[in-house]
Amino acid sequence: MNVFRRLALRRRCRARLRDLPLPVPFDVHELCDRVATRRGRPIRLLPVAGLTGVCGLWIATGTTDLICYERDTTRPHQDHIVLHELAHVLCDHYPVSLPGKYDTTALFPDLDPAMVRAVLGRAGYSSAEEREAETLASLIRQRATTRADGTLHARLHDALDDDRE
Amino acid sequence: MTSFADATVGELIRQYLPPLLAWVVLLTRRPGEDQARRYVRNILLGFTISLTVLTPGGHLLVNGIAGTTDLPRLIGHAGMLLAAWAGFGLLLHVNGMRRRWHTWWLVGVFCAMCVFFALTPNLEPASPWVFEYIVAYAVAQLPVYAGIMWLGVRYARLADTAVLRVALHMVVAGTAIASLYLVSKSVLSASYRFSFADEFGRSTFASKLAPTAANLLVLVGAVLPAAVTGLGRHRRYRQLGPLWRALYRADPAIALDPPAVPDFLVLGRIRLRLYRRVIEIRDGLLALRPYRDPAVAAAARERARRAGLHGSRLDAAVEAAVVAAALRARAEGTAPGDTEHAAVTGGDDLAAETAFLGLVASAYRALGPRAPAAQQV
């Protein structure tokens, strides 16, 4: 990706970030709840051990968004995986994704495949959608870590620190 | 005012180093969207305007454009009032105080300064209304400076890091020197009006060294935390390099934006780059999972124990050995029959995770020839 397209992508992601109701202090579950409330569609987070070929998965059904994330990794990595899938939701990627790319029946035997509207998994950044989701997830985490947590010195550090998006 | 040709090297450094530093800091600082960061930017903007127009070159430029003789001094003083307003506003804001008296005070006194500036024929020390102008300039800032010093000392006592404490003390010291300079300048101006001798006010220390020292102390204090934090992040980013490169060579798909230059040349956005490196290492470790060998982990743990390691250093040494073996197995296409299912070691938050992966990267590097090559990519 050339530098101009990369800058345009970051600009687009920063614009989305401005409207995002980031909780203070940051908590990815709380952020998902807020986004779900805003969209009027519940978001369910499901830890799954040993996802095959992907480390995160967004499954959109008629009524719910399911976000599956790798259980056997560290908490910051899990948070990032959830943010990546949430970024797909925020960017409305599902209308152009191709249902059926990932077999959900192995993961959720009770889930009727006919109910699944879209599936997106986090595995590499070869497509524009994956790059956008990954960039937005990284920027959300950057913004979140720099927001004040209520203590005086945290706010001072936050104000004086120069390296943030 | 000393002309450029007459000035010594020392005098040129005294005149132009602070504005140069201010420009560098202002132009390299990223714009912020929250109030606190806007205050910091306004501090730097005020300093930059003031220090620039008050140099001989700034004087020539502004006067050449505006066709005036003293406008640069009014602009420079306005810049300093902006910096004082933003500095006090920042210290109030970070403590959740919502006072606004300093805004009205500075605006009101600046209006009075503008009136005096319009009344005076020039800003020569003995000219009419110059004494009033100088006193108004000091009166505008001294209460605000007192507030900055009071809050700065309080916050320095509460600071959680030595760097923040030192930075706040530098700002307080610079503000104290600036206060003394304002008082000295007012007394010097009074000496012309009321005809008394003021040798101290005319000395090089009071008229030149004190304001330069004050400006430098405040500027360096304002940027010190960001500079020290940035250097620490860059060191950590480079520390993670060998491990990241080894994983990237095994699976290039982990990288969102592969770096185009060696690590030591990577400048800017270092916080984001460090975060990406942590996430990409974790992605790489997940991709290696089918090749992790529990026998390698057990042997490495025993070796690390014998070497006297414990805690996170022991975990990091084990992880590095397992990763090295897994990378070799992946390259050879020989996955162990019984893959490792031990609990994942790492940090519960981003700082702890970054520190742990730093230890793993160091341990991986220390493996030397036993580790798959991690050449620069």
C-alpha cells in the first residue's frame, strides 16, 4: 500500500474514532456494550480455544453480532482481536463480505447456517477491509491508553506525551 | 538592539537558540483533540511567537512588513501572555478545576497594555506611558505565574515518576526566574520615570541571561516527559526487533505495514509502532502454536532454573527457547506429535505485556546460533 493510500486510510479511521464512545477507563467489553446500544443490536463476545486459521471471528446473524476471540492468548492480545472484529462492525464491512467463507457449524453446531448473514475472520491483511479494521483497532487502542484515568499524574502524562494518534 | 553583524557567537546563540527550539517543538508536536493537549500547544505557540518576534531578525521582519518600529514587542508580549494563560489553564484543567479568573485578568490587562502602547510615541525606556505599559505587562503575568508555581510545586510532590517531577520543577524554576525578570524590568522602567539608579536592572544577568534561562527552563520542562518517554519506547521497539523479525520471516502475513528502514532509523509514531510490534509478535506466536514442543519447554525450564532464573525472566527464557525450536520445526515442516498446551505467559495489561515480550526478545537474541536468523527485513 502506498503512502498516500495509507494516510487516507488513517484519516478515515481517525474520523470514525472521533464518534466512538470510548469508556474511561478503557474496557473493551464496555466499549462493545456501548456500540451495541448505539446500533440497537446486541454484541456477544465469545472466547474460543484454538480457532483454526484465524484468531478472531465476527459472525453477523439476523439479530446479533457474535465476536469470537482466541481464548489461549494474553489479555491485551484478546482485547486487540475483539477491537479488530468490532472495527469490522463499525466500518459496516459486512455488506460486501462473502458469507460462507468460514464454516461456523464446527464452532456453533446449534447455529443455523441460514441465520448467518456475514462472517469475517482476522487472518492477515491482504484485503482492504482487513487493513481498515486492523488500523482502526490499533488507533482505538492507542487513543484508549492515552485517555485520562482520573489521576492527576495520568492526566499530566497524557497532556505532555506527544506520541499519540 | 544588536545587529546580526555585530553580535558574537554567544549572543547569537542566546538570541536564536530558544526560538529555534520552540519552533522545532511546535512543528513536531502532533495536534491534540482534548483540552489539555490544546493548552500544551498554546503554551508552545505563545512561546514560539514571542521568542521569534523578539529576536533582531523577528523585529526586522515584522517592522518591515507592518512599517512600524515597536509592534514586534507588543506581539511578543501578547505571545508570552498566551503562554502564561495556557500554562495556568493546563495546570487547573488536569486537576479538574474550572476557574476562569486568569482569562479575564490577562485579557483585561492586555487591553490596558494596548491602550498604553497606542499612547506612547515609542517604547524607549524614558518615553511617556512606557512605564505604565511595562508595569501592566508585569501585573498581567505575576498573579498567573504565582498560580503556576503554586500548582507546579504541588503537582511535583504528587508526581509518580522522576521525569515528571524534574520537568515540573524546571517549569517552576523558569517561572520564578521570569517573575524576577518582570519585577526587575518594572523597577528599571521606574528608574527612568523617577530618576534613580538601577544597576541590577541594567546588568547582563537581569536583562539578558535571566529571560533566556527562564524560557529555556520552561520549554525544556514542557517537552522533557515526552522526550524521555519517546526514547524509552524506541529502546523497547528496538529490543523487540529480533523476535519480531524472526516471526515475520516465518509468516510475513503478521505485518500490517512492514518497516521500510532499519529500526534505529524509525522515527515518529513510535507508540503506535511499538503497539503494532507487540500485537504482531503475539499473532506470530499464535501461528507457531502447532509447532510448539512441550519437551523443549520442559528442558528449557530446567536449564533456566539451573541458571538461577526465576519469575518472568524464567518464563521469558523458556518462551524464547520454545519459539526458537518452533521456528526451526516450522521451517523444516516437522510439527511435534504432542504440541504444547501450557498456560500462555505474558502481561495482563499492555505495559506488562510489552515488558514481558521485551524479556523474551532479549532471551531469544541471547540464544545466538541456536535461534533461527532474524536478519533485518
